[in-house]
Amino acid sequence: MIARRFITDQLWVDGRPATVAAGHAEDALALVSAATGHFAIHLETPEGHVLARDPLGVNKLFFTIDRGTVRSANYLHDLLDDGATLDRVWSVPSGHAVVIDPDARSYALHKHHALRFDDSDTGELEDDLVDAVRARLDVVFAGIAAIAAGRPVYVCMSGGMDSTGVAVMARRWLGDVTAVTFALAEEQERRAGAGGPPDDLATARRLSADLGMPLLEVVRPGDAILATLDDVLRFGQDWRDFNVHCGLVNEALARAIAADAHGRGDGRPLVLTGDTMNELMADYTPVVYRGATFYDLPRLPTAKLRRFLVGGLDSGDREVGIFGHHGIDVVQPYALCADAYAAVPAGALGNPRVKQALARAVFGDAVPEYVYARPKVRAQAASEEVGGTLGLLADRGIHGAGLAARFARLLHVQPDELRGFIRAGFYRFTTTYPGSQE
Amino acid sequence: MPIIDKLEAFVREVGQVDPDDPEFTRETDLWDMGYLDSNGVVELIVFIESEFGVEVPEEALFDPDFTRLSGIARVVEDLVATPRPV
């Protein structure tokens, strides 16, 4: 067994951090079936290798089998650097475990978690659902408090509703937390000339002051952001526009956090983000920028889309992978509450106000009214005029197939080899013994 | 209408396939030939589930059969014959 692991596992049972002890395969399978969190584990047991991934696939896990040796890694490029070829690399799908015995050439895929979405047509948010979300958030933040003690903790703050909800909870449960926000320097300069800072930055400043949190402002020029693109592709493990645009923002945040935390001499920094909420509430739409449409979605009703958006978290590493290569751990509290949010009825998802209604019910006036009143914020597409990191790349013609080709070049594979490596949001996986390279 | 006919009609519509396209057959690899992408397969899955009353498992995504109309029809026939417990 050779495991190249750089990402910290956050594996929780009954709301508390748990450790995976060596044992039998069935013990490992029982543990992951009872666990929540962000994890990607590889254990050697008498029955074979057990590889397992968290319910939403937040942490990534790739493997290959080479002359009877099972190699795994969080980062795809590590397996390729070790000599594997892309066509012999598989992912463990989210919410699944695999048991591999290379000597017997046996392979079994086990599904240990399946989110149960409420597919009913009702448009109402029942009190029970709100109570369940609130209770789940409390359990999750109690767990985060347990792993955050003594470490520098940051919360990504875009000024939007989702990240503000996390910031409110972090302030309540963790106390000493630093907010961190991103802006493109060009946009800040342009807005300064127009009489004020960018809306996102202004809101983050106001919010951090209101919540009593110091704010780390990460304002970077476009050229500096562009210079990180190869790192974003490599560690973000994706070439698709949306995840690359998000990854560029996170790469800037990660560098700033790593530098900020360095002087503190504490443990590994911990970052909390509002990611995953958009998937859980199917809150995505294509974006038109200068006449071109980005982030195309399947043509489905919102209620049908949710399952595939959440499933699509299996691929792309725009947060954990990006922060991880700077030695920073990430927790996505909403991902840890996925069961509770999955109970939002499908019939409610078509209502554009439902997300806000749920946030109001859950957080109340702990989230300031000016946050609820803001239009949707996406850090990677800050405004139609400047376009955030989306515009940064799109204006230079860097998108779509061009990003795929660049990703392929970085991984020393042919662009054609990427075809079929991600399908419907899942990294390629196998249901049968994948063979070896001998 | 047989399952494969329904699937073909749907894929032709989603993939905007020219009726005279000689490359498009029931044995064509829909991914390799660009008739199906990730968004298209999601739409196809929802169509299958609603049209045939089955649940398409994630495993189908990388099933070699699930790349050609003939194979997709086989997968659907199997699902119809042996529905998975919900």
C-alpha cells in the first residue's frame, strides 16, 4: 500500500471527531457508514485494502493498482508523477467504499451513504425542517469547536448570505475567528473612482465590524491571479470553467491565510466556507458575460437539478485541494448538514425566495438585514462590468477547451484522455476489478 | 414504442442530431462522437427515470454499455426487469 495523502480527514461519528483504527474490512465499512465529515481513507486490512470517501465526496481519493500494489492519493497528479497512466487511475466515488484484494483480483464497491432528498411537491418549509437544520448546525459547530481549539481559524466572507451564515455560527461557537475576503484590485480601483469600494468588499467590511471579527482583505491584481492558474488547475483537479474561476479566488485566499497564519505559530490553519449550500438548494444559473454563456446546466427543472448538482461535488477540488496544498484544512459546515438540507421539499426549490426564507428562519436577525437584501454574490463573477475571475480568464480567451488542454499539459496527458474522466460530475470509477499495469 | 426507439428519439433531440447524419447509429459511442456530454447524460437519466419508472444508479455513468444506444437500452431493460429497492 502506498498512500500519498496531504489532506486532513475530518471524520466524525455522533458529531465528534473519530479516528480510523486498523482492523477488519467490515469494521472499517461499519465505521464509515456511521460517519460524517470530509474524509478519504485508505486502510490495509486482512480482507484487502479499504478505500472510502465521505458522503458528498468533499475530499478526493484516487487509486491505481500496480503489480499487486494499491496506490492512492488525494491528488491525481501524485499518482501520475509516480508513473501511473491516466487510463489506469480510478476514483472512489463519493459516499462509497471499495475493498480491493489485489492477490485475489477481487473488488467490491459499497455504497455507505445516500442522501435522501425530499421529492415532494410542497412549497412549504415546515417548522420541523427549520428546527432540524438549526439543530444539525449546532452539532456541526460543536464538532468544529473541538477540532479548532488552539488553531488559527478563518471564515471566507463574500458578503453573501451563505458565507454570512457560517460567519455568524463561527463567531458564536468559536469566538476568535478572522474573516477573509477577496477582491480584484482593478475592480477596487474602478469602484474607488466611482466613490466607494466594491460592493462585496464594502459589505465584508461592514459585516466583519458588526460581527466583531478582524478582516483580512485579499486584494490582488488580475495579473497576479492569472499567474496562479497552473496551481489552481493542478491542485483544484479540474479544468471546467466554474471550478477554475472559484479556485482562483481560493488560491488567493489560501496564500494570504498561509502568510497570515505563519506568524502566529499555532497549529494548522482551519478555514470555514459557505460552499455546498448552492448545490443543496440548487441555486445555480448560467452566467452571461459579454455575450457568452458560462456555467451551462442541464435543461431541467430546479427540483430535478438538485440531485445532480450535489452528486457533482464528487469532482473538482476548488476548496479542499486548493487550500490543502498550502497546509490549510477546510470544513464546509453546510456539507456536514447535507441530510438536513436534503429535506427541503423539491416543490420549494423552484421558488427563488426559498433559500432566503430558510436562512431567515434558521439564522434570524443574527444575519444583518443588509445581507439578506443584497443580490446574489458570486466571488468568481463579482460584477458584469469586470467579471471577477470569470472575466479575467474570459477576456483573455482562456476557457473551455483551452483550460482542458492546459490541464492536460500540466498532467502530461493528451487532452483526448480527459474525455470520460469526468462524467455528469463524477470522476471515473469502476464497478469491477480494474486490473494492473503489469 | 420499443425502449431503444424512445431513447434514440430523445438523444437525437438533446444532441441536435441531423436526421441524415451517417455517423449516428445505435452502436456509435455517443461520448466519443460528441453526441452526449455531461449535461446531456443528466437529461437522459432524468428522461429514462421519468419515462420508464426506474432509478438509474450512478454506476451506469461509467458502464461501458452506457455509451451506445444499444447498450443504454440494455441497461434500461435490466432496470425495468429488476427494479432497485427505494
